[in-house]
Amino acid sequence: MITQLPAISAFVPAFNEAANIEKVIVDLHRALDRVAQVHEVIVVLYEGCSDGTDRILQRLQQADERLHLVLQPRERRGYGVALRMGIQASRHEYVFYTDADDQFDPQELDRLVPLMEQCDLAMGYRVRRQDPLARRITARVYNLLVDAALDTGVRDVDCAFKLFRRAVFDVVQLTCDTGLIDPQMVAGARRAGFRVAQVGVTHRPRGGGAGHFEAEGRLGLPSPSVVLGVLRELWTVRRGMR
């Protein structure tokens, strides 16, 4: 059973996450030290950040040369853009990503690493999702919708706790600018013949900050414009896969 990887790149997309980013980076370094012989951490920082996240990252970067910053331009806003930039910046054989909101525990990477012996993509699913009820309902509907449209074949497609073999991205072409990049990469990997495995992971309530790449409307529900945008992009992705 695999317990340690030779080399791994881990990246984190970040917007306004001053309340969380330092803890996330420190915890990520600690987890990667345990599961890989060599590692790097990449933060894709949105250029429109306004809460001082950038200053914290610059300080952390000076203290550890394994931390690299990638700037996401204002004119290229979107979670999917951030993920593509993180993948492009990654240099090692294995690629992991999670979010900067501290809702996942990087120490649980040791749940994914052993799966890589028999799969190409190991991903978490949130055992008890710690989000408001409206967001959980929206996520449930979203998962059912994208599975019906793209045959993702997983229970929590947008869980931001995924470990890939770098070779997956040599085959699967990612084009989405929004959060639909998660269904696109999972469905694309399955269609290309890559093996996908899932394991339950802990999900924690957001402790601070409110940085989001996708705007939400009242009560935590997505605005009509966001819903229409997702449906249009989902149709485009579905056509492209056909």
C-alpha cells in the first residue's frame, strides 16, 4: 500500500481569506511533509483581493521557498480559471488541491494517498457537510443535475479535496471558468478511462472570512443569473464531451 508519494504539488485558490490562509498553508505544509518526499504549495491569489491576504502570503513566501504565488488577473475572474492556473503551475507527478477557507483538514490527505495505488484520481466526499441548509439543498440538486448531464459517477463532485496523477491533465482538457470545472474534470477523467476512487472526509464550518468566487443571492441561494450561467456552461460542456 502506498503511504508516501515521491513528489506532490498542492495548490489553493484564494480570494479574501486573511482569516484562514496562514493556518491553511501551515497545515498543508505539515500534511505534505508526511505524505510526500518532496512537495510544493501554490496559492492562486485573485488580484482583486482586498483584505490583506496578499500581504500574509508574501510574508509566508519569504519564510518558505516551497510556497509559490500565482496571480489571477481581475479580468479572468472565476473558480475554474483559478483551478486551471493552479494545475498549470504544478510541476510534480501528483497534484492535490483544496480550498483556502479551512473547511477541510489537510491531514486527511493520508486517506487519499493509499488509494493512488489503484486509481488515478482520489477524491473526498463530505460526510457531514457543514454549510447552511439552503446551500446543502442547492448542492444536492447540483450534484444530481451534473451527474445526469455528464455521468460524473460520484456523490460529491465539487468537494475541494482531490488528488490526481499529473498525467490526467495531459489528456483531459479543462475549459470551464466557473465551479463546473469540477464536474468537467471528473467526467472527463472517467470518459478517458482513468480510474476514480472516493473516500469520506471531514467538513468543518467556515471559521472566518467570506471569500467566494461565485456570487450568491439571498438566503445563501445562487442568484438567477448564476443559475442561468451554470446551465449554459453545463450544456456547452455536455456538447463538447459528446
